[in-house]
Amino acid sequence: MAHADSGVGVDTWRATKLDPTAGANVEGCDERGTSWLVPGQRRTPTGHRLACPPASAPMHERGDWRYSGVLQFGYLGTGGDDGAALWNRYAFWDTGPVLGLVAADAERADDGSYANLRATRVSDDDQYYQLAFGRAGSYRLQASLRDISNVLSANAKSIWNGVGTNTLTLSDGLTPGGSTPEQVAAVSAAASERTLKVKRSKQTLGYGMYLTPQWSAYANVSNEQRKGARPYGGTFFFNFPFPDNGGVFETVKPIDDSTIHLSAGLRYAGAAWRLDFGYSGSLYRDANRRYTFQTPYALQPVVPGSVSAPLTTGQMSTEPDNDYHNLKAALTRKLPLKGEFSLTASVGRMRQDDSLIAPVDCRGVFGIGTGGSLQPGPQNPLLYDCAQWNTPAALSRRSADMQIDTTLLDARLVLQPTADLSVRGGLRFNRDDYRNGYLMLNPLTGQYGYVSENGSQGSVVPGESGIWDAGAGASNLTRIRSLPLDLQTIDANLGADWKLGERNTLGATFAFERYEPTNRERSEVDSRSLKLNWINRSLDWLTLRASLTFLKQTGDRYDEDPYGFTWSSSLPGFVAPRAGVPAHTVDAMRKYDLSSRDQRKVNLMATLAPREDMTITASLRGDWNDYDARIGRQGYSTFGATLQWDWQPTPRTQASAYYGYDRSRLREANVNELNANGVDPRLGGATYPLAGRWWVTDTQHNRSAGANLRHDFGRARLDLDWSRLHSRGITAYSYASSLALAWADTVPNDDPGAGAFAPMRYRVDTLALALVFPIVERVSLRVFGVYERGRIDDWHYAGFDARRVIDHRVYTDGGPEDYSAHLVGVLLDVRL
């Protein structure tokens, strides 16, 4: 065995965007083919040609060791719109010298010892290092480092200082809570464009060892770090229904976290038994618990004669620290009738016990002062003292103390009574148990609830502070506790495959799943499916595969509002409003994962080998889903087709071409509520009238094509690649009447009640050309270029090139941009 690999391992793909083939382009194709026994390239049992193995580097000897190495260095230059985000995503190209590849391999035949070193595109933003050594059939130790940058925006304009930190302060020229939209727009327009990216760095260490011919052990650890900043939300009460009030902001979130992944196990492989005992876990830590941002706009109450608290700071929490641990044991036993039985059991725990942040970040008061006064007291029941809410002492407990315990049992049986018949069955039980739900009670005030929008919402609209008490706020409807989502699933399946002669195989599988969520709209959801498959090899040069799947999902009675216990209406002392408690949602709403559903799937694939050196593959696939929903997701369908041609007449020449097409369509329906405080949940009732219904159909067309050619002329080797991606999406809509619209007065009188938004398009063409020229026996010159052109049309960002401040709404990211960029490189390959 070449390496004592556990089968779990750490990162195994050694490529970067500079070298996406992980060295195959550098090393070329091995003329000896894929087998020592038969010349040329071989095929898989399904008819596909095996990938061309890269040529082995010439080996040198020193004592008992044989070794080889490659050093690749040179220069990269970029041009055109080389700062565009999509061009730089996961690469972040730089102009200048580059160390493209350092690789070394050594082996000792006497005892099977080996060592491998590989480093590609040694840089700050996109690089990979791997070092491995061991002894075949004995042990393997591997270490690696990977850096990659995710460029999220190349045209961000921020009105804040401190981007990348957890404290965002307004730029010069803006006053917290005292700026006008014109002033904010001027600062935004004058701000320099900047790139927002998140750099991911991952270090890994893995060890595998054979203890005896039957027993083996493995252990792996990795540390993944992310640093940077990204556009993120930061509302300060919703400005859309209240112009010139509050604010909606796209802030910049700091990213500074790390995740440690752990795995270890022990395995036994005997003649009749196989055993596997393993542990896996992760530890996530975020350097920031929250971040704050200053707001430029003032708040105004909707109640005449009153005044809003002068809040000027918003806060957003970041992802909480959390731990995950899982223990697994699996056994497999060979049985008569060429059978096998396996049983897997695992238990896990996901725990989150990070320190909680205070409900608000403010000084003074928040809320609404009546009579123009901001003096707290009984005369101002809608005003709250920040000192009673801006401290961890205002929390029910200081840390989250939440966890989910998981249990899994999975049994499988496979038998082959005859040479032409095999049967299989399985039973799987999985359960998630939520522990330690959170009830938000402020022990300093005796009040319940989560303060909404850092106090800003309750400073604009009375009764929307997010706080309930038995006094003046006794009728406030607000969330007071977390929602436990316990879950249990039971899966069972039974199937058989029957070989009809040498050319045909038929198969059938029946599966049943019972899904039992807690505190959801349904307590039981059952799905039954039947899958039929057929494989035909009547012609030596053709393999056909087809499958059909029919699924039906049903459930018990649907309750549109199972969440009452999480709201203040469940507390003793709650006083229902005179009109009644507002409806949670319309009774006809069906959430797609719990809705009744009929599904039909078909897959067809043909693999042709018209010549020994050629393969043609064609496929068709379809998936149609119908949901029993008047309101909610009504249908989802996909259809796709692919055609691929591969040709390799000699090891020196390879060519291929492909085309792919798929179309997806999603249909949804909803209804606009006529009265936000309406109590009637019926569709067609006073709150949700039939005239308020609207429908949306989202259709997405994706096309992809590509071709490549590799040819070795002897004095030079040519690599030519071309690819095209073209996506086009249209969102069409219709509505019953103007009651379905949020702003009916903006619709022309002659509007037909139906239409579509502008098409969204994403088009990227890439052309890559490389020539490799041998200079001397161990030295070659690689000259290459990449040209890429992208065209993006997204109506969501229409007009952002002119302004990003609309009333009290402030946007940071300017959206995706068209670009035309190129990369040129000259690399010297030296065989050591």
C-alpha cells in the first residue's frame, strides 16, 4: 500500500488557481498509459476513459534513496479591469515575481519509505504547501498550509471609519444622529472605493498508522482562520414605511475567527469482521462578540407631541463560540449468501456557551417620551432607562448555556442469494434534542422580551420596544423565549437488483421516511418513494442507464401558529388588545419542508465509445415537484442536459468539448395583510383578503460550454482552454389587485396586474493559452496567458454607480461590475 492513509485525512487536493490541475499541466501525460499490463488508456466499468496520469519526473539516486524535484519560478502580469471582484475571487492576482511551484519526491525501495514536498503559488493570498513522509504499509504523517482570499466587493464605499474593526465611527463631516441625507450622500460619494475580502488560512496535521495487519489508527487536526471584512446588514429601524426617519444601513462586518477540527479513530479489518471507532469534533472561536456602528440619522416618533430618545449607536452580534463532539462506532460482519451486515451508532453534542451581550448599547434612555419630555418615570411609560438594559446584569443568564444532543443508529443488510440477484435493506434512526431553552427576563426590572433594534424601533412606534411587563406594556406582543426544535427521523428502505442475462440489469428501491419535528406546524411528516433503475449494455460500444423516482409526502394536521408559547401572550397577566391577538400568519400558508408534495424524477445517461480513443457522454435529467399550497411554495422543477466529447488518439494529444444546459423554475404565492394588527387568519377574511394575493415565478436558465486541446509537438507543448458560463434569470409576477402591493400609489393606473423585472444576466468567457518550450534536458519555459470577460446585469444594484444613499437608506457595496481582465505569465521549470 503506497500510503498508510486512514480514509478520513485532511486536505488532499493540492491545487491553486494558478495550477488548477495540481501539476498535470506541468508534468504532461505519461505515455505509458494507465496500466503496466496493457498499453494506452483504460476505461471504467461504466465506459468512461480513465484520466490521463501525469508523467513521472526522472528519478536520481543517492545511496538507498531515489528522488526527483521541480522548481518553477517567473513573473506574472495583470491588466485590464484586474481589480474586479469576480476576477480576483479566490485568487487575488498580483503583478510581480512569483514562485509558482516547489516539488520534491523521494523514496527508498528497501523499506518503502517516502517523502513528498509540494508548494504552489507561494504568496500571501493564494498558496498551498504540503509535506508528507512515511513508510508504505506502516505509517504516514502529513502537514499542509492553505491560504485563499474570498474577494466580496471591489467597489465598496464606507461612510464609517474603522472598517475591519468592531467599532465603526462616522467619517468626518457627519454628526451622529444629526446628519441629513444630503450630507451622508456627499460623504458616501467622496469616499474612496476599497476592496472587502476575507482571507482564509488553514493549517493541517494528519497521522495514520498500521499497528498490525488488522489494526490501524489515525489522528488529524486542523486550524482554520478567517480575517477580513464583508458587507453586512445594520438596520436602525426600518425606514421604508417611514421616509425621513430611522435608517437602513449596509455596514461592514469584521471577520476574525478560527475553527479547530479534530478527528481520531481506531480500525480493525479481519476476514469476517470490520470495526471502526472514531471521534470527530470542532471548536469555533470568534474574536468579536459584537460590533457597533454610529448612525447619522435622528429618530422621530409617529405619535404627535412626543419625542424619540436620541439614540446614535447600533449593534450587531457576531457568531457565538461553539463546540461540537461526536463519538461513532461501526461494525460490519460478513454473512452467508455473499452478504454483509453493518451497524453504526453515534452520539454527539453541539454546545454553545458564549457570553451574551447586553440587550442594548446606549446611554440615558430609549423609547418615546410623551409631552416632549425624556424624563423617565411613571409619566413616561414608553421610556426605558438604558442603565437597566445596557449591562449583562439585565440578562436572564450571563452565557448562552445551550446545547443539542444527537443520537444516530444505522443498520444495513446486503445479500446476494444468486449470481443474478442482490437484495438490500436499511433502517436509520436519528434524533436531535435541544437543551436549556432561554427565557428573556430582565431581573433588574422584572420585564420580559428582547429589545428590538437596539431600542430604535420602540423609539419610533409605541408598543414595539420588544418589552413586556404587567403594567403599561401588558398588551405588548413580543417574543420572550427561544424556540426548541427537537427533531426525530426514521428512515427505512428495501431494494433489489436483478441481472437479466449479460446485458441488462433492473433495480427497484422502496423508501419510507417519518419526519417528526417539535414545535413546528406539523408533528409528523411521512414520505414514500419508489425508485426504478435500468442498465443496458446490449451494444459493446454503448452503455445506457435510466432511473425513475416517484415520491409522495403527506403529514398530519397543519397548524399555522405553533409558536404561541414563545410570545408574551403566554405569560400570566397578558392583556389581549381590544380587537384580539394579531394573527401570526395566514392559515393557508404552507412551509415547503412540511408541505404535502408530489415529486417525479428522471435520469437518463448514455456513454458511447465509437472508437477506442474516443468517448461521448450524453445525459438528461428532470425533477418536478408539486406542493399542496395556496400560499407558500407551489412548485419547483428543474430540467438539464449535458453532452461531452473526449478524444485521445495518442498520449501526446488530448481534446474534449462539452455543453450543458439546465432550467429551474420556482413558483410561489403569498398574500398581503390588509391590517398588520388583524386577528383573522383566514385566507379571504378581513386580514388576508383574496384581493391581496400575489404570485411570483422565478425562472433560471444556465448554459455552460467549454473545449480544451493538449498537444505535444516535441519541441513545444500546447495547452488551450476555453469556457463560457451564461445564466439568465427572470422574476415574473402577478397580483389580484392593488391591495397586494406595499405601495399601491406607485403603480400606474394602466398596470395590467402582471409583469416581470428586468432579466438578471451573468456571462463569463475565459480563454487560456499556454506553451511549454524545452530549453535543455531539465529546463523548460512556460509562457501562458488568461483572458476573461464578465458581463453582469443585476437590477438590484441599478443606479448604484450614481448614488448609494436613498433617503435614510445607505448602501456600501456597489454590486458586481462588468470586467475585462487578463493575466500573462512567464515561468521557468527546472527539474532538479
